[in-house]
Amino acid sequence: MQLGDLEKQVLQHLWKVQSASAKDVHKDFATHRTGSLNTIQSTLDRLYKKELLSRDKQGHAFQYSPKLERQEFIAQLIKSISNEFSADQEHSLLAAFSSVSTEFGTTELDSLEEMINKRRRVLAKIDNND
Amino acid sequence: MIETFITHFQEGFIVFLLPFILTLITLSCGLIVWQKQRLKMTATSRLKFSENTLWLFALSPWGAGMLALGVVNYSGPAHGLIAGVIHWHASHLSSLLSWHSLSALVFSIFLVKYLLRYSVLLIADYKKINLLKQLSTKDGDVYHIESDVNHAFCAGVIRPHCFLSSNLKYQLSKKEYDIVLRHEQAHVDRYDPLRKWLMGMLTAFFPLTVARLIQLNMSLVCEQAADGMASNNNHDKIDVAATLVKFSKLKASKKSSTKQSPITSDFSLAFDHDALRQRVLCLLDDKETKNSTIPPIVITIIVSTSIILVDSSHHLIDSFLLH
């Protein structure tokens, strides 16, 4: 999915205000960028068709709101990138510093930390002897 | 004329296919047995596959098929010692209704299916990463993602990029942050997403368990290579290990904000826990780990035998099915 510059701005705006009609978005945008109400209306419509927004008819106008919160959307996007290649996220096309999905137990991590500290102490001893 | 062409084409496919399948089956059985033995060993004494061995695994069936095709085509029907053993004299007997045709057809369908799947995957990956880039802030070569969840990864098959959560700067020290950056930059320099994509495509014909085993080992190898590139000396190596554990702890303390449950199988979960341990142990170990020469020798024997058996295996199947 590709987002145009205006689409990205409108989506960012809706993440901030949560819900707005085309008129509201146009009014808020009028202060810092040009663009007719029609352009905003068609941008909202495109975002709705891309399933990024949901809409409710209130009176004669649609009220648009984001389907997912920004963080949730980004988290799902990352998850979908790591899922697309294999059901096992560990062999996804991502090369992650630490597992994208697996949550390690504290006991396990503590024991690894203890091993690291032990090794540090051994190296420090060797350095002091030198 | 057309029939002759189709006959030659399907015969070529069979000469390729028989050693391909023989190598695939033998390697798969060997790898499953090896994995069962491996799980009985401790993490430090386990035999580790080098990246070259993994590539050898993935390429062997294709190599066996191509070599057999080359030997049969270029050594003539019955001249020389090699041609005497790996001879092929079935082309003039072939029929369009034989198992040759059916096998060639089924294999071609699967081949096209996988090629399409991996091409579609490449396009989907490109589009999603473009969207992620648009929602991130670029700072030099790094894209910062505004997210409560800690992310540090390299993505993009054709043009890889580093993505880091913006709050990582505040949760890690300058040195730790630099280690994460160097690690991710190493993935970019090595084109690791492309390596993984190619490995996935090459192992697509292996049984699922075996393919996953090779692919997961490949992921581990890529991570270990990036760990190595992020460290220059023993002190650095310990710092990389410490950062890795700290990062995992941070991730464990902060659960994903998404309501979706993580899609990870028990198999990969177990492998991943083991992989983290192996990465840390490898970084703490002074000794250079020597790669075993056994797998490449075994693979070479399997490939050679599969090529030699091309005509015998063909005759064996002929005794059950219509030529």
C-alpha cells in the first residue's frame, strides 16, 4: 500500500483529532496548506477505500475516524512484514536485533546476564594481571 | 516436430528431476535425524552450520539436477566412463502419457507457483516497507519509528534499511544504542533480507519441517554475523551480548500494544530461545568456532550418488509405471 503526501498528512491529522468530517479537515488544513474541499474529500475517500479509515454518516456528511491507532497500525504493519514470508516470524524477511515476537522469560534472561557478568569479571582479572 | 520438442523437453525435466528428488529426500532424512541428535546435546557442544553449509544444503538438489542434465547432454549417449555410468537412453521411447510427462507437468506447476509466490512476496514487501518509511522519521540512514514497543530491525529485500523505535535512544546508553545501530547496519551491508528471501525460495521444495530448520538456522547465522560485525574486540563482544540481553529484557517488560496474539509456532519459539542463548554464548566464547567439514563431505557424496543413480532410479520407477 502506498500513501500519497496528502493522504499521509490527513491520516496523521486524524490520528491526532480522532474524528472529523471533510469540512473539519479542510478548515484545519486551510491555515498551513492550500487544497480545495473536493481534494480533501477525495483523499478521505481514498483512505477509506484503502481500509485505513472508517466512516459514519452524520446528517449529510461523513464523519471519518482512523480504523487503528497510530501505534497499533505501525505494530500491525511490522507484524505483517514479518509474517508475510513465513508463519514463523523468526524466519521473516526482517533481520531483527532481538526476536520480533518472542517474549523471553526473566529467569532465562537473568541467567544469561549472570553469565555475562561472570565473563566480565574474568576479563577484568586478566587485564589486572597484565 | 512439436512432439519431438515436447519429448526432449520432458526427458530433460526427468533427468533433472530424478537426482533433484533423490538429493532432496536423502538430505531431508539426514537433517531430521541430525536435528534429533542435536537436541540431546548441550547448547555449547552442538554442531553449528556455517552459512556456506546452509547454502550448500539449499543448492544441492538444484545442483544435482543441473549436473545430471549437463553430464547426460554433453557426454553423449554411451561414450566415455562417466557416460557409461550416467547414461540415458530413454528419450526415443518416451510417450506423452507416461509418468515422465506427468512428473514434468506437476514439477513445472509447482515451480511456476513458487516463482509467482516469491515475486508477489517481493512486491508486497516493497510496498509495506515503503509505507513504514513514510510513517517514520529519517535520520541519516536510519528510520525512526514512533512506537512504545521496542523495535530494531533491518527490512527491505532489494534496498534494505534500518528501523529503530525512537524511544530506544532514551532506554539504552549511547554505547548500547551504537551497538544496536552497528548490528542493524551490518544486516544492511550484508543484504540479509535478500539472503533470507533467496534461501526461502531455494528451500521451497523441501518438506516444511526441513525447510523451516534450514531457514531458522539461516536467521541465526545472519544474526551471529551481524553480532560479529558489531564488535571489534573481546570487550566489545561482551557489550554486544549485554545489549542483546538488555534489549530482550526491555521487550519482555513492555508487551505489544496490539491486541493480536503473536503468530509463532512452538517450534520457532523453542528455536528462538535457543538462538538467543547461542548468540550470547558465541559472543562470550574467546575461541574461534571451527566449522565442521562433515556436512559438506556428506552432501557431496549424496549429490554424486544421486547423479550416478539417475538411470537406475528411472528404470526402477519404469518397472512400476508406464514409461
